[in-house]
Amino acid sequence: MKLQRRGGLPLYRQVEQELRRRVEGGELAPGSRLPTEAALSAELGVNRLTVRHAFAELARAGILHARQGVGTFVTEAHPATDVTIRADEYEIRAEGATWEHVEIPGLREETIGTARDGCADARAVLGLDGPLRRVDTLTSHEGRPWLVSSYWVGEERFPDLPAELEVHGSPVAALVGQHGLVLHHVWRSFAAAAASVADAALLDVAPGSPLLVREGLNRDADGVPTVFVRRRCRSDRVRFVLRHDGG
Amino acid sequence: MKLQRRGGLPLYRQVEQELRRRVEGGELAPGSRLPTEAALSAELGVNRLTVRHAFAELARAGILHARQGVGTFVTEAHPATDVTIRADEYEIRAEGATWEHVEIPGLREETIGTARDGCADARAVLGLDGPLRRVDTLTSHEGRPWLVSSYWVGEERFPDLPAELEVHGSPVAALVGQHGLVLHHVWRSFAAAAASVADAALLDVAPGSPLLVREGLNRDADGVPTVFVRRRCRSDRVRFVLRHDGG
DNA sequence: AAGTGGTCTAGACCACACC
DNA sequence: GTGTGGTCTAGACCACTTC
């Protein structure tokens, strides 16, 4: 088959459509390897860069994923796990397999770094002038990365947090376990953003892939803003659901 | 300045960093036009395609936007409008400037098309075997596109919906106004996805840009699933906030 | 060593906006 | 017409995985 630019549709869009057709039609099964870029380039009669352009679009759409030195594969579409959220106020727990009040066996959050950091957004919502500490974590389910989180807390209030992370693993566990804090949600927000290079590497997606961004502010029992968190989530693996059926 | 590939960082990443630096440092002001691709290519000593690669990444990140025949501009970052949502059940209203119970003057939803459509997701959540009707709308605020929505309803239950859209403008307004329906939320979900070519054109973003996807199922007063909606939202213009402070 | 995807170049032509 | 971004090509070399 030779593609050519007839009307308005660019060649790389035609390649994209052709590949979507093959995937949806079952010609390319989930998990299978696609023809190499050079092979498709020859087959379709277009330049290899044109094929790559189409591949990149499909990778961002979550349909393909490339592995350097190995090949390009059709992504196997496992349905995302629903995480149910509730608006009625409740205490935040830090038990291992529980998240947003859902029991999810195999879920694990690990600290991947911490630093003094003066993010303006965090400073504003926490209402703090002093130094802030940021803790970054990676949450995975059965070894598959689900989301990365950044937590900000006032450093003057929790000066020993870095050491406590060694014991408790995650920052919320440290705050709850070490300091006996009772945390509540003040608000949670939902947005979307392109994956940074760093987040993309942690989450095993292409840089620029769409991520769900879930921010939140937590207060302690006295109503003092205590933790600001920004999560970047792989939307193909975890989905947030707000239920209204009283469940 | 001549960029060259020293260590591991690809040239287009270096160009990206350099431009981020100029934007964050105020050297390139919001709304201003960047140097042309050819000019930057010459200045940095790299190929024009390498500059384009960097531009594309920054466009997806929402930092730049290109206008064919005109130039590439630094995006002016207006803070997104917060749309507060509540989990406690309530009636869905279809008044002009109200959305998710927030009064937003200048907000307008217009129908852009309708078709018979058998989306499997919609059929599953609505629990219908018969034909479905899809209605697509564009919601804008003061002329700026905020989000596109697709609504699915059972065609057998609402056979005259296309004609009613002419009168009421939007599908929810038609269902509430013409049929006197009382709609309630069953659930709402949040995810992220890359913009399709069609959505990108409607929302005036680059194809592949990250969008917030807000799905929802609505029931009537008898508890019968009635409307399934999938919204694709520009996250730089509208943000969903779940408040827990009793507001 | 061989084969894959990742990066980069030079050059060309096209589509579009503006003058 | 001029200048901008959008598309496409041919060719080269690099980085990585696998054999």
C-alpha cells in the first residue's frame, strides 16, 4: 500500500489512522509487536520520520509504547482501577493497602526523595512563610507504577521528617505514626497535565503523556493547614470516581 | 550561543530548557512572540526540526502555542476557574450561567452536532440494548472554549431530541425543559487523555494536548439511568475542586 | 554483531496570515 | 508577495537490547 497526500490529511495522520484501524480491527493484537519503523516506512511508501510522527501520536494516546532496542508494541488495555472518593469529611488513614478509603491489595508507596523546596503554590495554600520540605513518593500496584506524589509540609514544624521517613516509609505514615496527627481533607482538585521528563521516567510513560493531576490540602485536628499534596497519576491505571449512591 | 550534544541530554531537550529559562526568567514575556523557528535554529546552531521538536514539547506543556503563518507565542497563564463539586446528591439544573451549582457569568453551552451512535461504554452504563443518540456540545466562557461534552441517551425514550435541541440549545436543557425531567448524579469520574484531532480543533489546543476527562452518569427521579456524559476539559481554563469545608 | 528505536541534519515544498 | 509555521524526504549516526 502506498499512501500519498491527496487532500488535506497529512501523511502522518493517514499512517496514524491506518494503525488505529489495524489495532481496532484486531489485525494487531494487544501486546504484539508492530512492524519496525523501517518496515512500515517501506510498506506504506513514506519516510521513516513520518512513521515515527504517527507512532508518537499513538504513544501519547496510550495505544502504543516503544522500547528502544526492542520494538514498538500495542499496549494491552487493562481497565483502570476505580478509586472511590467521598466528599463527606473523614480522617486520613495511612495503612498499607488502603487509599482514599479503598482497600487495594498490592498497593505500595515508597519515598524516592526529599528536599527543602519553596514551591510558591504550596507556600500559598499552607499559609507559611518559613522553609518547606518536599517529599516525593512513588505509588505502585503489584510492581506497576500508578502515580507519583509530592508532599509539602512546614520544615519548622516537622524538622525530623527526613529521619522519620526511614522508619515509616511514606510521609503521611510518618506524620500519622510519629506525630499522632489526625489529618482531614480541606479540598481536593482535579486537572490534567503533560508528563515531565522526570515523572515520565518514574511512571514508565513517554514524556508529554497526559497525566491526571490531583492536588489536595489537608488540615490537622485544630484546623491548621498541614500538608499540601500534588499527585500525578497514570490515568490508564487509576481513575477517581465520586459516587452519589450513598455507597 | 551554540548548543552541542555533550553528555546525555538530547539537543531538543537543551533547546526546551533554554526556552523554559527565558520564559521563567521574564526574558520572553507572556503573550510575546518568540523568535521564528529559523532564527532560533540559526542562533542556537541546531537544525530547524530540532527547534520544532522542542516547541512541540512546550506546546503540549501549555507554555507555547503556534499559529501557522503568524508565529509562536508565549501562552498567557490565566489561572483556571475553579468549579466546585459536591458529593451530596442534588438536582441538576440547566440554567444558562450555572454549572455544577456555580454561577459563572458568560458561560455558554451550544450544541455542535448530534448523531445515532452506539458507544459501547455508554450502552453499558445506561443498561440499554436499543439505539443511542449522541449529542456533542461546546461550552465556552466569554468566547473562549472551555470544554467539549458528549451526551448519550436512549433514542427510543427521547425520539424527538434533535428537534428539541433547536429550541433549548443544549441537551440537558432540552431534557429538563421539554420533558420535565429531574436529573441526579449517580457518579462522576476523573481521568486524563490526549486531545483528539477533532477535540483539539474545537478547544483551540494542539492535538495530543492533555485534557481532563470528566465522565458521569445521571438518573431520573425514578432511579433509571438516563444520561451518560463525557466531558473533555481544557485544564488550564477550568479545574474541578471538591471542597470539604462545608461550603 | 545485528537489529531496534532515538536523534539530528540539510534541504525542499506547502498552507496560511498579513501586507 | 513575503514571511510564518506545517509537512516530508533521504541519509546519517547514536543508544540500547538481544543474540
